[in-house]
Amino acid sequence: MFEQEKRRFFRIHFKRQVQLDFFTEVYDECLVKNISLGGMFVIGKFPHKVDDECHVSIVQKSKTTNFTFKALAKIVRQDDEGIALQFISMSFESLVLLELILLYEPRDKSSDTEIKLPSDLPFKICEEESFIPD
């Protein structure tokens, strides 16, 4: 029996639509279940396999917010509910947005977990136009 590995990053519930572009197929209006500094879980059935890469894009426009988060990610786990994506690279602007989401998105009041952002990042920071690592 495998020992349960402790999560490296704190996750928050984040019910937002996300677009996944697997280079051969694009999935619009998928639903994010949760997000962390290291990745996100997306609900749905996808024919792709572990280690397949995709561009992730979350756009939110409203009276009070207007942001676009983009990253390159890969599938690290699949189950009956959806896929777990690990971020591979993103721009500095997307990193700042992700950190703001993690710090200020409303959380369950019963959660007393303090969010601590790590000093070492689990992915590459790259130019805005290029999310694919060299």
C-alpha cells in the first residue's frame, strides 16, 4: 500500500470556466474544481493521457474584474471526475494573478490553513507570448 503524499501546495475551490487547448483539440467552457500554485483540477472527460500538454486560459470579465490567466500545463492524473494539471510555465503576469487569486479568493471559513507562497517556483517563468519551454 502506498503512503499518502502530503500536498505541496494549498488548494482553493475555484469554480471558473477554463479553456484547454491540447494543440489538436480545444475544449471551451470546462469547469475548474480547484487551483493551487502548482496546478488545477478540471472536471470532465478528456481522451488525453498523462503527460499530454495543453495551454490553459482563464478569462474573467465583469464590472469589478478583468483578467486573463494563461499557462502551459500537463496532465499528471486522471480519474472519473476529471484531470489534474500541473503548470509547466507561465508569464510573470500570470504568476502574479495566480498568487492574488490564492491570497484573496474567498475560502471556506472553517479552513484555518494559512497560505504561504514558496520561494522556489515549481514551473518556468517565460515571456508573455511564449509558454513553451526551450
